[in-house]
Amino acid sequence: MNYDDIKKGMILNFENQLWYVAWCQHHKPGKGGAVMRTKLRNIIKGNMLDRVFRGGDSIEQARVDNREAQFLYKDGTDFIFMDQETYDQYSVPSNIVGDVVLYLKEQGLVDLKIYQDEVIAVDTPMFVELQITETDPGLKGDTVSGGSKPATLETGAVIQVPLFVNVGEIIKVDTRDDRYIERVKS
């Protein structure tokens, strides 16, 4: 595949190893050709690699089966998911789940990436709705902080929210960049 086909969430077969694309950005410098900057996570070892792909680089996308699954519960260091079609259960170690744990809540849906009958990555939906469990009350007229404050969500994730958002409210969050989108009307 071509370097500009790389997308976040893909699994690449690169240097005879499987790599999960955790982040990517198309970049066109002033001089030279365009490149794709990436942060790759080794599926087996878990280490991260910053890699820049150029026009002539050979890149192979691994053939991975995507399965929609529901997060059931955490069992020690493993996370238990159930396939929505076959009702098979998968026990996934925490190192495979990674930062996705910040947006996992029981009964929530995720996308399991399966390679040769083994779960190698877990992806959350682009947007999730979570309840705020802790945040400071916003002060009217406070613009020194840029109109935002930190808030802790029910999963333990901490994101910046507008001053008018309070404890107990449900908000929509963009999981790609940990960004507040809107309050959800209940």
C-alpha cells in the first residue's frame, strides 16, 4: 500500500512484525515530498516507534478481522469481551487494551482486531458518552484559564471541559484526541 493510505487504527506488517498505528499525520514540508509521520505500537512487545514513511517505502497492511464486541468486566489484569455475533468471549491482557481503558465502561461496545485467532488490538468508537464524576465548579466570568477546567470521567479519564459543565452531567468525548464535544441531554 502507499504511505498516504495509512490511517489510525490500522495494523501494519512492517519489518516482519505487527505494528498498530496509534497516531498518524500527513505532512508536506516546504522542500521535498510529502511524508506520513506515525507513532507505531509493537503488537507483541508493546514498545512504541516513531516512524516517517515516504513515497517509495514498502508498507503492507496485515489482514486483520474486525469484530464488534461488548466489554463485560475486568478479571485481574485481563479484560473480558463478548463477540456480538457469535457470543464468544475473549480474554484480553491489559497491555493489548492499552490507553483504550480510559474510555471502557461495562456494556460498552468496542472493535476487536483479530489476527490468526488472537486479539491484537482494541479500538473504541470515535465518540463515547461518559458521566463526569469530579470537577471544580466553574466561576462566572473566569476567563483566565481559557474557559476550561479539568474533569474526571466515570472511567478515570481526565479531560478539559468548559466552565459550565458540572458533576453528574453526561458529555460526549472524542476518543481520538481526548476532546470534549458537547453535553448530552438526558
